[in-house]
Amino acid sequence: MTKAAHETRREDCSIIALDKFIQATRDSGYKGTASAISELVDNSIQAGATRIALSVEAKASDDEEKAIEISVLDNGCGMDPTTLRQALRFGGSTRFGDRRGLGRYGMGLPNASLSQARRVTVCTWQPGATNGKSRAPRGRLVSPCVHSSYLDVDEIVRGEMVEVPAPEIVKAPSSSCTGNSGTLVCWSQCDRLDNRRVSTIVRKLEVELGRRFRHFIWKGLHITVNGDTLEAFDPLYLNPEAEISGAQLFGEEMRFEVRADPVDSRKTGWVRVRFTELPVHAWHKLSNEEKRRIGLSKGAGVSIVRGGREVDYGWFFMGSKHRENYDDWWRCEIQFDPILDEAFGITHTKQQARPQAHLMEALTPDLEATARALSGRARKAHMAVKASERFSEAERIANERDHLLRPLPRSADPTAKALMRELAASHPELRERADEKDRYSIIEHAVKDTSFFTLAHDGDRLVLVLNPDHPFYREIYKPLSEGEAPLDPQLRAKLELLLLAAARSEAAMRGKVPALAKHRLDWSNTLAAFLNDK
């Protein structure tokens, strides 16, 4: 065999057909532009950066499709020439397999970059050398010694690039390359971005990155997109530092100790789960547009967080429970130790989780049960809101005409006051209206006896409580409240005013409350007997 034939055969048998590998790699791994840029942010965080600046710019170009350029600048530790060259290799990480940081495989920089652009250029600098200049002219800063290298898809496909170019010193570094250390990653000839408008790309980056890196932002990481500070977005709506908050924790944090390998009991890690309940009574009146803007509509899901960084968001560990509209009103966050990467099925792109069977078995029963409970609570809260809206006309009339009546006693009956405290704990709408001047409210709430209605009174407010278990409610009031005849709302409001008048009269009789309560109970039982068909 001749030497030429040997060389040809060796090339044909190479493990990787480099030109085809690059083109195939561009099609795999990333859901979109925000996911790819997240890899660069990961690298900056792992390099100890406290400030990261993203830039999305439209450049003048004959090819409109490739006119956008994206850059990520950080003030991290930078890289020496050897490390820079390794960082541009697929799998060339100096931290391969290290679970202490955000990356483990060394695929992020080249894979993410070439998935969106045909060329990536990296400039990096470290403390010490200053471009060969020992002293700068008076009044000017000394430029750092910036090393640069790149990858270019077209050069690889043409066979002109078979290895990462040796880093070279940049003679005239960009004005962005300042400070003791840092790295600047630039994507040019961007032909695979999600969108072609800069404003659209920026808007989506703000949403996605604000959510994925929220825990780092809360700890002090400063990220900007085209000069604007990135605000953390909390999908749990819990953190008061987030742009939108107001949810409440539901129950206590759940903790699960899970095996990293289902057959090896020696290696385990912890999974921590939190659920939050969103404020139905405060947010239900938001417009559909506003609900979409804040991520409420169709936003139900579970945020999976590894090492402080969200790696996926979706409908996880819900068992047989299907997603429904009421699930928009709760959220869940799962944080896990990196030793459980394999159990969660985390890929090298850190944007997708594929939980393994033993992990599903450990988490699903409790998470599904909690989700069902929260969905049920959201359903009841919406029913209460609808009921509250039904009552609004009668409440309005009573409040407007209260000044025509003799004032109620300022000292309320102890039983009525105790019921007011109990109702306030279980009916958020009463708490939200506590500071309002309205004196009258109507709610639906199961009572402790068989009365059709009862009352709560604290000296300032009077609440008429309708018992949904009473036959009059089921057979008369409920059909009337759900009726669609033109006169139904008016008849219902007049019936509610009749009951409010009865409750107010009872509250006014300060010394005769026990006797009146007994009379009301007897009246309710008689009414139930007359209406009972059995």
C-alpha cells in the first residue's frame, strides 16, 4: 500500500467526519436562541463573573438573514491561551465531569454558538500582561493583553479548519475588553436565530434568562441586555424582589432523599420541593393580556432547578393528573443536588430533564396529591369569586342605604365576632376588603348547624353567611343565581337584601341574640321540612 493510499484510507476511517459532524451538530441540542445563550451565561458564572452584558445588534449586511450579531461580555477570571483553545473544542473542558459548577462536558461554548451562528470569536484576558507595554501614556489606561481564537463553520466545511486556531494577541482590542480580566464571546453570521427582529429577540431573552438565572440575580449577579438591567422572574410569584410577586407558600418544603443509581444505595442526593398558591381573589380580574404578560395564563408547571439554575420547566411528576385551567393558579419548584443528574436525566445542554423511573416513583405520589389539592382549592376560590360578584349588587344597595337606618351596636355579640375571625381566615376576599368602607358582605360558607343563613359581625362589618347545604339554597337560591332569564339577577338581589335585612335586625338586638339565633334555626328547619320532597 502506497503512503498516499494509506493516508486516504486513514482519513476515511476517522472517528469523526468533521465537515458533516459540524453541520449535524448545528441541528441538535438546543430549543432556541435563549437556551443557547444560557450556555454562555453558565460559562460566565462558572468563571466567577459578577457582571454579564449581552448585546444584540443589527449590522449592515448584504445578507439580511445574517445581519444580527450577538455578544456576551463578562468580568470573570478569563482564560490563558491554552484554556481558550480547549474551550473551543467539542468536549475540551478543563472541568469535564465536575459536578460542582454548571457545566460538566465542555460542549457548551462551541455547541451553543454554532447552533445559532456560522462563526464564533472569543476574546479573553487575565491579570498581568498588558500587550507588551510596561507604561501607558499619561491619562490613558493600559490595554490588557487580549488573546483571541475562533470557529468558522464555512472554513470547517471547506476543509480549511481542522483544529482550533492557536490564540493570537489582539493588537487593537475592542473598547469592551477592559478590567483586570474577562471574556467576550461574539456570534456573527447568525443564520439560525429564533427571530429576525432585534426587539423580539431581546424581549424573549429577558423573559427566559430572567427566569433561568433568577436565583443568581437575587444573590447579586448583574446581567444586562442591550444596556437594560435584567429583572429576575420568579415562576412561583413568591420572591418579593421579583418583578411580580404575591403568591403564598402552600404547606412546608418537601424533602426526598433519592438514590443517584437505583441499584446503588451508597450514593444519594436530596430533592427539595416547594409549592405556591397564587392569589385568585387579587388577580382574577386582570385582563387576559395582562395574565399572558405575567406568565399566568397557560403557565402551569414545575420548575426544575440544578445548582441554582433552571434546567427545565414543564408538567413533571404529576402522575395521572391532566393539566387544566385551574392549574394556572399554583406553581412548583424542584431543586436537586447535582449528584442526581442521571436520575433527572439532565442532558449536556442543561435545558431538558427526563426523570428516571425510580425518581418518578419517589416523587410522584406526594407531588400529584398536592397538585390535586391545589387545583381543588383554586376551583373553590373561583367559585367564591363568582359568588362574590353575584352578591355585589345587593351589597352595593345595602351599603348605599345604610345611612338611612339606626346604627348597629359597636359592641358585637361574641359568637358573631368569633365567626368573623374564622371566616376571614378561610375567605381571602374578606381580608382584602377589610380596609374598605363597605359594611356589608355576603358569602357562601357551610355553617355548624342547619340554619339557612347566619351572620358574622365585629362592630364595623356585617357578613351574611348563606349555607349551601340547606334545601332552600339548593332548590331555590342556586337555580335562581344560575338562571339566565332577564329578571333572575333582580330577583336574586332582592332575595339577598331580604336576608341581609333579617341578619341586620338580629345584629341590632344586642341583648336578644341567643333567642333570635334559636328562632332562626327553628325557622330554617321548618323551611327545610316544607321543601323536603321525601
